[in-house]
Amino acid sequence: MRDDPLLSTLQKAAGRRLPRRLLVIGGFSQDLAEGLGAEATSRLHLAAFDADSPLHAGSWDAVLWRLPAHWSQLELERLRDLPAPRGRIFLVVQSRERRRLVLELSGLGFAILEAHSVGLPTATDGVSVLVARGDEYLVRSYREGDETSILDLFAPAFHTSRSLDHWRWKFLDNPYGGRRITLATTGDGRLAAHYAGYPALFTEAHDGHLVDIPVLQIGDTMTDPAFRAHGRGPTSLLGRSVRHFYAAYCENAVGFNYGVNTGNIQRFSLRFVGAERVEEIPFRRRDGSPPATTGHYAVARRHSVDGAFDRLFRRAAPAYGALLRRDQIALRWRYLDCPDRPGFVLLAARRWRRLVAWAVFRRVGDELRWVDALTTPRHAGAAADLLAAALHLPEHAGVEEVTAWFPDRPAWWHRQVEALGLVRAPEPDDLALMTVPHQRPDAADRLRHAYYTRGDSDLA
């Protein structure tokens, strides 16, 4: 019995707090219960549980339940009040049911303290052990109307405001899907924490073919300051929201999540939610004087996009190796439909009437942000003409510096960026690119070889 991997996992989960009084619910041998060090045990068939039973007194240090093949939300609700205050509940479930159990527990007001996987030599499918306890907070997916409280939380969390139009554009109107939002609330419905993302497509070139990987850009991670002291790390309301979000929107659904974070959330993500730090943001700057132009390209502002942008993306993408999709669907949503003001300026460069390059700019105070760009190695020189045209626009008159996020790859684009005087500098907010692997465990390495810009974040 001592070699039983399930017992070993339960002993590890129990740690030093071995339950002296243990309530066992079906499916376990007496030897396993005794292996947990319990001095007193009782057995119960949950289906026959009666609220008037003396077992409802809540005097158990822990409850151990092996979920049957068919279990219900009602049984979980009955389970919630069986242990003593802050007593733990050990749940053993088939691994294929773990995701459903996480979502159900979160929505019923259980705090999930730990999760373990167990391989059983006699079973075709492994099992998972979840350790939980009852709590006053609920963690659930977005419901229509939640946006009011989300926007109310944005100001105290980030010391700025967010419009309803921006929120709808970002989380409901994304062409690749919306409503990837998890909320932690009090029992009376007050929003305490929020974790969200929006879908994108990460495109890789393989032997001349472009392969898309669904990913999620994480943004607007926030906790009401009044609730930041509740729990710690994975048991904090933000940590619990992350666990729900991964189960609801990431498992078996996306290659990886990514986001651009400051130092505090970086440390939280690295320690508690399985994140990896890819690299510091490749921040660049130059003065606001226009560069010399090549004179080879006709540059014009665009207020719409069409199939020419799709064709350019297909031609250009192999030269970048890996990047987020930049076709007309993505460009229209990200830049032209964005309701923020001042808006984005999309400039297109043509040679012999053919679209060969484009760039996106946005003025913020005296800074002109070069937000995005795409071209081919043959027409990399068009970058100078695009930047010069941007700096000559009336709305950009008087800018003092140009900033951009461009990594040192691909090499042909890096050479062009440096020729334009965009030199690396420390990122003012200590930002870093972070990722959480899901279906693609090598996500961090993929991103270290990918091209990205400020427009691939939600900080443009």
C-alpha cells in the first residue's frame, strides 16, 4: 500500500496537516484512509446525504471523495459544508474530467489550493487530485452586463479610464472570437478580480507553407485593491481567476498565451501561473527629424484595407519566419476599427502600383510611435519613405522623437531599422514579453525567433 501512487499524492497534498478526523465518501479502501494518518474516519454515500444528518455538523478536518463516473453540481454543493471551517476537501477525479471539475468548483465558491496528476499503472486514464476548501468568492466566466463593473474596476486598478466602445471592440468584436473573460466576485456580486484575453493567430512558415496557431493575448489583468490581501499566489483571487481562465479558454484550445507585463505581474506570473519570460521588450528610439527617402515608392494614407494586404502578407511572412497574422482582417480590427483617440495612421507604399510595404503610426504627446510594419526583403528600403511620410503629416508636426518595438530579427529588417537611426534603449516601464505554453510547450523558444511590434500588444 505504501507504493500506491495515489496514496503518495494524497500524503503530499495533505503535507503536515494530516487530517485527524476524515470523512471518506465512496471508492476508497480503509487502508488508504489510514495511510493519511486519520485517527477517526467515517464513510458516507453522498447521494444519500441529508442536511439533517449529524455528519453535517462540519466537524471533519478533511473530506476525501473519489468522484464517480457520473457526478453532478448538486453533489458538489452538498460537499461544500461538510468539513469544518477552512477544512480541506480532497477530490480524486479521472483526468479527462479535471477541467470540468475546476470550472464547477470555481463557480460554486471553492478555492482550489492544489492540483496534482497521478498515473495509475492499472488504469488506462490517469487521475487528478484537487485540494479545495469552501470560500466566499465565486470565480466564473463573463456574463452579459458584467462590462459595467469591469469598467468601474479599471480606474482604481490602472489609474486611468477605459471606454465602453474600447472594451466592446477589444473583447466582443474581435474577428477571431470574443468573451474570453474570467471574473472573481463576492457572494453579493461585487467584482474583485478580472483576467481576460483576446484571440490571435500566430503564423509560422514551414517549407513554403504558412501554418496558423491559435493563441491568446492576455490583457487587463487586475484586482480591486480592497481584495489584494485575500489569499496568496495561486490562492489569491487573481491566481484563482487564472486557473479558471486556463481551464475555460486555454486547455486543448490554444498553442500558448502571451502578454507584455511590468515587473510586478512578471514575478507573479513566473511564480504562480506557469509563465516564462521570453525577453525584455526591444525598445528603440530616434529623434523626430525625417530620414532621407529613396524616392522609389509612392506612399499614401489608407482608411481601408483589401485583398492586396492579404497578398503582401503571404509574400512577406516566410521572410519573417514567425509572426502574428497581419492580413486585412487583422489590420482592419486592430487599427482601423479601434475606437481610441488619437487614432492609428496606416500608410501604404507602392512600387509599380503594387502594394509592397505598410506601416502604422500613432502620436502620443511629443512621441510618434511606430506601431507596426510589414514588407519584404526586396523592399525593406520602403521603411525610410514610410517613416518620412509619417513625420511630414500635419498631425505629426513637432514630434520630438520616434519610438518603436523591433527585435533584432529578421536580420534584413534589423539592418534597415538601425540604418534609420532607431537604436536600442532601456524600456521606460521595464516591460517584458511573457508566455504561458499550452499545446505548444516550446512557446518561449518560438517567440524568441519571432517578429513582433508594439501593435502585437495592447499597449500601442
